[in-house]
Amino acid sequence: MKVLIAEDETISRKLLQRHLGNLGFEVVPAQDGAEAWEIFQKQKDSIQMAIIDWMMPRMNGIELCQRIRKAEVSHYVYLIFLSAKGEKKDVIAGLEAGADDYIVKPFDPAELRVRVLAGKRIIELEQKLKESSEKLRIAYEAIKRDLEAAAQAQVSLLPVGFPQIKNIEFAARFIPSSFVSGDIYNVFRLDESHIGLYQIDVSGHGVVAAFFSVSLYRRLTQDLHPKGLLKVPLSEPPYYKINPPEKVIALLDVEYSDMLTTQGHYFTMVYAVLNMKTGEISLCRAGHNPPLFISSAKGEAYYIEEGGPPIGFGLPRFDEAKTIKLSPGDRIVLFSDGLNEATSPQETLYGIERVKEFLLKHNSLPLSEAFDLLLKDVKAFQGKEEFSDDVSILGLTWLGQ
């Protein structure tokens, strides 16, 4: 370890060199503050400690100490004042100038040894902390890259384009609160006459919630086997049966009944089946925000409250499905609670009533544009761009037969 000595008294400087050399330090001597500053500027990357006399020609110890503290150095430099000025006010002045320790002249070799070795330990600890911080930074960057990749993978599961159906307009928005999200949704054809759609919100957010949302996405594939969720086989034409929404919710609840006990999570959900020929839609809700129905002809909106508790609690089910015959211009909107639970600086919730009134007010706009304006309004309400929880919105407009 390299130590800079700034001492104008020759005998004192020689004694310091000898004692520090015996302790294994590499010593760089300077005859006054100005010379010490010149040396420090050239060797600042290797000098880790400095012992500075107070009273020196050309530049005193206080000024030298302050300059070293203001210098841009990649590591911490431990500074010790060495001075005959030993009054309490002098010690305070030296420490306020940036010194870490203070030795009164004439110094005792044993005291010098103890204080210098204490400084060495602090420098070594600082180096270890710096190395650990660098390792953490590298690890964080690796985790960040992995999470970004996971986020891209999760987004890839969401519908890139919705089924092209001339009499239905679909729109969706997805904003994770962190890299990955516990929200997920999908829209898919069940057959030539029916569309299935769902929105899921796994409790919490982040990696664990995202893991469960992806596993649920995989589970809710359009399988066709005796224990299928969405469709089950029949022995006669059309050789399958589409499970109604309440049946899908009930089957999922049986499968994930102990999710909260074993995994510490649960999820809410809305599942719906839409008849593309008649405009009849059947929905079932499991603890999720109630779906919003907007009647274009009547100019009114209300929430569909039918449903049961979240999935994963193992509670008795009492699920009800709600069936609505859509008229041209009618809309159905699903959204996760990260939207309505956005909080203002005054700790007021945005609330589902504001969501309803806003979307009803902008019902004449295309659905996608209305969603963008809604998100803009919520961000303005909470006074920030970032959401505290995952946000997803999924909606459709029935354009008529």
C-alpha cells in the first residue's frame, strides 16, 4: 500500500519513512504541501493513504487535505493529520477539512502504528466493499437481461393480432409494473361460430406471479380430451362440446384449490364465450374486477357482478354466468385492478366508477383510442407514468351481424 507523506521537517519526515517502511508500506515523501499535491495528481490512482503536516510552506495541510478530498479518485484515500497543534478546536478543524484521523506531534511510534494500521483496515474493507458491489452490479445486469428476456417471452404469449372477424372490434393494453407481470389475457377461436376470451390476474407481481400466469396460459389451451377445460369430445357430430364459462371456472378451481396454501398465491379471472353469429356473450367472473358493459343505444354502462370468489382459496363455488345479447355498438371491457387501484398523491383511488364514466364518455371513439386516453387519464391522476401494480385491459365492440 502506497502512503504519501507531506512533512516539511526533515527529521520528522525521515522518522515517518522509517516507521512506515518497517510496517511494509511503500512511502512517497514530499517536503511541503505543494510538492505533495503535485505528486498526488500524478500518482492518485495508487496512493491510498496520506499523512499530512498542518504547518507547511507554499501550501498548508488544510488546503492539501481539501484538494485531495475534491479530487476525482477511483478509491478512497485515508487522510491522517500530523501536527503540533493539539487543542480540541484544531483537531475539529482538521477533521472538518476532510481528515479521517489526527496525531499530535511529537508522535509516539506505537500510536502511529495503531492509527496507520486502523486506516489500512478501513481501506481494505472499502476495497472489499467495492469488489462486492461490482459483483452485485454484474449479477444485477445478468438478472436484468434475464428478466428482459422473460418479459419479451411473456409478451409474445399475448395476442399479436386478434382474430379477424368483420363484426367484432378487439383492443387490449398491457403494462407490467416490473419486467414481468401476473396479468395475462387471450382471445381465440373455439370453432367457426364461437370466440373464447379471458383475463387473469395472479396475486402479487414480478417473477413468481408471472410464472403462474404463464403456466395458466399454457393450461388454457384449446385442448380436446376428456378432461379438457375449454372443449370436451363427444361421440356424435360435431364431436366436441364447448364448456360454458362457469364450467371452465369450476374445473380450474378444482385443479388449483390449494394454490394459496401450497404456493402463497391465488388468481382472479373472467372467462367469456361469444357467439359470433348471434352476438350472444356468456361471462363468468372469479373474484376479478366485474366486466364493464356499455350499451351504445341506451348510452349507459354497468358492471356485470355475477360470479364467485377467486381461484386458489379452496372456497365453495357459487359461480353464475351472465348472458347478454349484444346490440350494434355495445362493448364489453375487462381490466385488472392495477388500473382502478391507481392512487393519487392525496392517496385517493381512481376507482371503477371513474373507469366506467370515462369509457362511457368516450364510447364514440375506436376502442383502442379510448383505452389510450384512459391510461393517459389514470397516469395524470396518479401523477406518474409508472403503475404500482400490473395493468391489463381487454375489450370488444360488437359491430352487428
